[in-house]
Amino acid sequence: MCGIAGFVVPAGTPLDSARDAVSRMNDRMAARGPDATGIWASDGVVLGHRRLAVIDLDPRANQPMLSADGRFAIVFNGEIYNFDELRKVIAADGVPFRTTSDTEVLLALFAREGERMLSRLRGMFALAIWDVQARALFLARDPYGIKPLYYARTKDGLLFASQVKALKVAGPIRLDRELAALAGFYLWGSVPEPWTFFRDVFALRAGHSLWVRDGVPGVPACWHDIRAHWRGDAARLPESEVQERVREAVTESVRAHLVSDVPVSVFLSAGIDSAAIAGVAASLNSKIEGITISFDAHHGGPEDEASAAATIASHFRMPHIVRRVSPAEIEADLPKILDAMDQPSIDGVNTWFASKAAAERGCKVVLSGVGGDELFCGYPSFRRIPRAVALGRVVAAIPGGRALLGVTSRMIARGPSRPKFAGIPAFLDSLEGGYFLSRCLFLPDELGTLMGVEEAREGLARLGGSPPGMERAEARDGAATVALLESTHYLRNQLLRDSDWASMSHSLELRTPLVDVRLLEAVAPHTSGFAARAGKRMLARSPKLALPESVSQRAKTGFTVPMNLPARRLAKVVVEHA
């Protein structure tokens, strides 16, 4: 896990200023890679890298790395979990290897197959490969968007980096505010891809690649759209067979995510997701430690997960540490959190403190249960949204029903903490609209008071979509639609992005066994049968040693951080520090 950066300029351009810019970006990302730093330059490009050594700890695996023939140079952030399998295939054709790293496998694979190699990779990645012969840069990002990658076109060429805040210090970027991102943040609590808070800076979308020549980017191309996995016909199999497929796929994913040359730990909460990962890891004879955070303000209450997590750890005979967090520590760390937060978000604080606890233990790699609810239909939204939309359609079909719905919604919206009810007439006629109402922080009509009327109008127009920031899901049914939307909005733009900046701020690699394309391929055809928590029950049965009843039957509770800031004030604070 690392930080990558680079500057692509027209051929023949002196590289002194480009090298300085990349050096500044490397310095800004020091926490992402404290083990080594490197810069490499060739006509038309400067590449930079910060390394957190996890696979092949020897300096021989440092980056930027060149291919044996010197044609290709790579900087890479992430992990390729099937790299050993790919390495054996390539080595069988007589290709020699100088390291045991996944980075060198990527280089060799790209030399053989070019961008076609992407479909063979299992892992999380953002990568940049420079072709010395063609003087062209290839950028690519994993299908879920686990690892970030941002780029900016300037008058001098194209800059890219793992963090927006790294691009900010590079130098030649205009920092005009992007109103689409501001509107998107107020609506969703995070910035939707491909926007960032700066008009000249964009996120390379998840599952996309991009060629850059002479400092000029081409059109990003989608090489893997995870939405396709929730489309088409649903699989029709007996429950017992589905259960076995889930068990095999989850076990294989956890096994892949345990590949490491350093010890691996797990963020252990009281929920099924992290407990299932811990249980499967235990069945694979992996010696991992469970790490749980407990906020003093929650101590002894239903939101305190320490006791249940301890039960899980004991059940699987796993070493366990509980890290307590006081109100004073939250207040003291808040400026550091806002500085580390790469793009505005109303979440991520819990991952910050869990990562801090792991770093204090000397950990470099941790497994997280993020993504389990999106894949196995664990949120109430999987039942509530299809029902609410169906009811809204019935009422609207009654003569005078739509008007009555509008009057009733406006009356309810006047009550405390219920402003979103005012959006029911406009949005509760589709699953996308129902999802927007479920997840939105503010309604479009409220943006004028938050960012100015004209700014709100322009921001919404640039953001596009109806509801704003959304495309049609076109999935097979209600459950598949919500799974698709949760995975491509909340998971992608908030949970995964927050997981990255919060963990990397503590030089910690966070891995997501339940956010894995191979697992998605195996499980998504069965989503239609996962409602009413059937999917989470199957996940709970994945370990050979069943989860304790107190865990598998525990009602889902959201993870909250005891911060006394209402949503409107929290959003303002985050925007002020962006």
C-alpha cells in the first residue's frame, strides 16, 4: 500500500519543475509510505512513489520500478492478491523475475498483454505505467474503486496522485471551487465521482483506465462496470447450495486477502461482517489479532461493541485488544482528522481511531468488514425502499392521490428532524429516488441556503442526474437495485474513500475481503434471495465454527461516533477545511 504521483509533460520539456512538483506530492503523502520514497524521470514524465512495504520487504521491490528491458516504468498503489498465480504462468514462459513482489508481476503482465491484463487482476489498485518507447502513460483503477486516483490537466501537462491534497501542493493547479462537488457533498455527505472540490481535479472513475500522451489525457474508458453483476436473470438454486457457494467464495476471498509478508490483524466489531472474516481466518489457521475501539461516551450502552467483540474473539481463540477513546481524545484529534480527510466526508472518524489503535500496535495490515451489508443486503434499505416506493406508486395512482401525498408530506416535514419527507412527491416514484431519500443529507431545495441560490443552481446543473448525482440502476429487481446503488454510491464514494484516507494517515493498509470482484461474481446472482437478512445469515454461517448466537441474531446497529455536531454544522465544518 502506497502513494503514487506523477507529472506528464510534452516531449522535450525540461523536467526540473516537474521533478520539484512530484517531490512535493511525495512529501505530502509521506504517511502513505514511510518505508521508502522514490522518483524516476524520463523524457516526457516524472514518476513518484511512497512505499509501505507489505509484499517483498527488500529494497529491491521499491518503486518506481522498471521492466527488465527498460521499456516500462510503474508506480502502483494497492495489492494484487493473485500475483503469485500470475507470476507462475509468466515464469513458465521463461520470463525471469528479480523480486517476489506483485509490482514486478504487473510490469511483466503489462509487457505481455497491455491493458488487457486488467481483467486478470484480483485486488485493489491504482496504477500508472509509462511506456518509454511510445512516450505514453497508462492509468487504471480497480473495479470497486477501493484505491483512489486523481488527475489534473494544467497548462504544463497532466498531474496525477493518490490524494487530492497532494495535487494541491504540486504547484500549477488552479484551486477554483467545483460547485458540482459542493452540491454533491451537501446532498450525499460525500463527493460523488468523478468530481473533487477543485474544478481542475478529477477522480479517475472506479473500473476505468486512461491513456495520457504529451501531457494530454484521452477519454477515460470503462474496463469493468460492477453494475453488470446485478443485471440479468437471478440464479435459482436451493438455499443449501447457495449457502455452500457463499461459504466457498467468502473463504477464498479471506484466504486471498491474508497474503502478506507482515502480520495481519482485523478490525473486530460486534457485527456479523467482521466476525465472519475473523472466523474464516481462524479456520485457515491464520494468527490474527482482533482490534476493537470503544468510545467512553458509549461505555456500557447498546452502542458499545467492546463486550460483544470480546465474545467473538474468545469464541475463535483470537488475541484481542480494546482501545478506549475519550471525549478529550476525539476533540484533540479533530484537527488532524480534518487535515487528513482528502475529500469532504461526514464519516470516517471511527476508521481513523481504529487505524490509530492498529498503528499503536505496530500493525501494517488490517482486514475490515466494510462492504458486507452492501453485498449481503444487510441494511434496512433493502426492505424499506422497495416497499415505500411500491406504496408511493399505489397512492399516486389513486385519483387525487399525488396531491394528497404532497400535502401530507409537507405537513410531516415541518416536524423536527423530518425535513426529508418534503421530497417524497418528487422522488418516491422510483427505486433510485427512494434510495436518494434514504441516503441524502439535504434535499436539492435546501442547497440555496447552504451555498447560495445561484451557486446551487449551477452546482446541480453540473452534477446532473435525477436524482442529482445518480444514473438509472437498471437492475433485475428491488433487492438487486438497492445492492447496486449502495455499492456504487455509499460504499464507493464514502466508505471506501474514508477507509483509505483514515487508514493511510496511520501508515496502515486496510483490506476489504467483502469488497472483492471474485466474491461479487459468485454472490451477486443470488441477491434476490438475500432480503429479510437471509444474506447476512448465510455470511454468518461461512466460518467452519459457527458464530455465537448472540452475534448472528444481534439486531443491526449503526456505528456512531459521539460528536455533538448536528448534520448541518458538521457539513459546514468539513467544507471550511476542504
